[in-house]
Amino acid sequence: MNQSNQTYQTTMTIKRFSDLVEAYGANAKRWPIDERADALKLLDESVEARRLQQSALTLDTLLDRVPIAPASAALKKRIIAQAHRVTSQSQDAWQWLIQWLIGTTPREHFLRPAFALMVPLLLGISIGLNLNAVSEDENLLFQEEVSLLALGPME
């Protein structure tokens, strides 16, 4: 029986197995746990899978022979600086708001809080002006609803 025409009882395909071996290497301990059993079953049943694993094993062996160079001081400094930048960018939203409101220069100490206080004031004025546009009939209906909700007589 031709091995390449055989249908496998696993959900693992040769393409997926090839992707696993290329990404994680030939050692089955490095493969994702949820796919490991299917990959091992396919490895037992398929000549093509064994060939793929063998070629990955050759590459793994060559890569293991390459000496690992220690990180330079400049690289360590860049990594630490990048980590510091990331942590400083992930400030809490409240900290950012407070820092923005307070400002960093004397001009910002005055302008930012004034601007922050003007926003709700202008919003309240615009809402108040639009409430006067309600017709008398709608206003009367609104008063009736409020008095019904309050369970009291309408005056």
C-alpha cells in the first residue's frame, strides 16, 4: 500500500506538521501540548512526517553547535531603556489625567485647569439653551409624567 495515499485517523495534516517542525524544531517536547499527540501519531504513521522531522533534527543540531555570544553592555542598556519607555507609557489613565491637568510649565498650571473647568460649563450652557426649545405641550406632558412618578398632585 502506498503510504502517501493512506488516509490518517488524526486531525494533523502533513502541512500542519511541517509548520510545527519548522516553528518549534524536531524535539516533540517543544511542540504545543494540544497538538503534540496528533503530531506524534502522524509521525508514527507517515514516512513524509518522519522525513520532515529528520531534516528539522539536522537543522536543530547545526543550530545547537553555534556558540551563544554574551549580550554586550550597549545591548543591555538599549533593552533596559526600551523597557523603561514601555512602562512609562503604560501609566494609569488617572495618573495621565492628573498629570495633564496639572501641567508641567507655569503657563500650563493655569491654562489646563481653566480649560478643564470650562468644558462642563459650556456643555451645561448648550444643554440648557436646547431645553428651552421644547414646546409648551411637551413641557406640560413632561410635568405630568414627573408628578405621576412622584405620586403627588400636579400643581
